[in-house]
Amino acid sequence: MALSVKLQTGTLTLSLAPPVSDYQADDLFGFAQRRNPKRAFLFVSKVLGRHIPVAPSQMRAAMNALAARIPLDLPGPVVVIGMAETAVALGAGIQQALSRTRNDTLYLCTTRHPLPAPIFLEFREEHSHATQQVLHYPQAVSHQELLKMGRSLVLVDDEASTGKTFANLVTALQEKGKDSFERIIVTTLTDWSAGQAAAQLGARASQASLLEGQWHWEANHSPPPEMPAVDVVGTGSWQANCAYDWGRLGVQTHTLPELAAQLDVQAHERILVLGTGEFVWLPFLLAESLEQIGAQVHFSATTRSPIALGHSIQRSYALHDNYGQGIANFLYNVDPSAYDRIFLCTETPPALLDTSLVASLQAKVVEFYP
């Protein structure tokens, strides 16, 4: 099956493989023009809660469906790594799903906001608007042991086109002496690599996805959109407390913060829960808990990803980042009039949030670590 879409700077054509899950292309993504000359197009996920607000139950269903495609016989311990910023929540959801049937899983996510803790390695996501990523060494001794003894590695991202980012991460792990993984599972919602993302990692690697295919990009003569300067790694004016870790420093179990019970949401209310940057997993758990009491909930998040208006991106807010890095952030496809209340969740002090965004959304700021 083939799909084609014309964007501002060219035409994207997809060749879809026979279905590997119940999900079709239209269930998983739309399209948009990236403000990035390295790659001019974007698959805009409908199930990640990043660029399109989505019901938490839909996000959870996609997480579980993808986790179900991971082999059950993986030798343990199993180390799951989610790629910042897009797959932070997806990776956590995959690890949480695996942990329901085994107790030897560890979750780590990469980050562009290093904490005051040992950095294990650095690697590059070369086609990205923000190329540099780091992975912290786990803090808890039990988590360090899981990483040391890990026999299976599950790498999680929203999509794989060439698999180069995964290869860069695996190479960095090898350079740090962590080459004992017997199995590697390249885990993505969509796989556009024709199997190459796993193949380049050797015979021990395989892939798990909800949809497979290949893409072809044909550029026209339009100049590429200007890309804001967002390729920044560092702490900025915000310095995290390592005691408040939700994945960057290693985690096995995920607990909803007590503040969830303090929001007093009614079953009939239309609620939007927003994460900020990489801080999306605990806000997602909050959104999921509100949906489970009967509220009409959607979840989304701010991002440093610069995208042009059009196609799947119908609304856009530009804001300054709340990590104090001095870079542009964005919020897409949010119409405040569609909700009774909007909760803007933050791991940073509220004073670092963009006040114009808070005012425009008339949002209640939910500070997770006051």
C-alpha cells in the first residue's frame, strides 16, 4: 500500500508493508513540515501525546500493543532505554508493561538535561533538531547491578528510519564496556528502516513495531524553513534534585505522586494535562488517573521540536523553555476553549514557566516537586 503527501518543501511517499498489528497508518500518525533542513518532514504521532493531544487510554493501548510484540523469552535482566524527548513516556510504558510479568526490568531514559549525577555516556541523534544526548549511570546499587548484569536491551523510540541513533547508542555502550547484551530489541511505533535498524546491530538484534514500511522524500525547489537554535544540552538555570528522579537515573516501579488526589476533578469535566519537555511520564500517570475516575481527559506536552503550521499542526504556541536553557519551546494543537481546565505540569520551579503561555491557556500550574 502506498501513501503520498505534499509538504511545503517536497513530497513524501510511503510504501507500507503488510500489517503486523491491528494499527493502520492513520491510527498512528499524520504529517507535518519540520523546520529542520536535515530532515524536512515529520510523522506526527497520534498516540504519543506530544504534538497532538490524546486520551491517556489511547496512549496506554499503544504502549501495551507495542510491548506485546516484544518476545516473552528475553533473558534477564532486561534494560529498557527510552529516547528523549519524544519516547520518554513510551519507553516507561514499555518497561512498565514488561514488569507486569517479570521483576528484573530497569528503565532509563536519555536526556538533554543532565543532573548532578554521574553521566554514563554521550551519543548523537544526527538527524534531530537537537543532536546530543546523554545517559546517566543509575544511582541505586540495585539498579547498577541490573545494568551490569543486563542480558537483554530494549531500545525505544517513536520511529526508526535508518537506525543510526540506536547504533550510536549501542556503540557508546560498548565503548563503556557494556557489551554483554545477548538480545537487543529495537522497539518503535513505526519502522521505516526495512529491518536495517536491527540488522546493523548484528544477529542478536530484532525489531518490534506496530507498523512497517519505507519512505521516499522528493524535495522541490522551496527553501527549507528556518530552524530555531534548540540544539542545547545542559542544566541552564535549573538544577534538579536527584532525589526527585522519574527515569533519568534509573527506575523499576512507577508511583503516582500524592498530589493527584489534591486536584479535585469531577467526572464530567473536560481536562487537558500537559507535560513540559522531558517531564511527561508522571504527568501522563496523572492524566491516566483522572481519566479513570471518569473525566474526559487529553494529554500532551511542550516540546523543543520546531514544526511549521499546516497538515497535522493546526495551532502553535511559541514559548521560552522552563529549564532555563534559553531556547525556544513549542506547544501544538491545543485549543483552550475545548477544555474546562488545563493542568500544566512541571518538575522545575513555576517561576521558570513562560507566563504568557500560562495566561493564554488559563492553566493551573501543577508543581510536582515544590
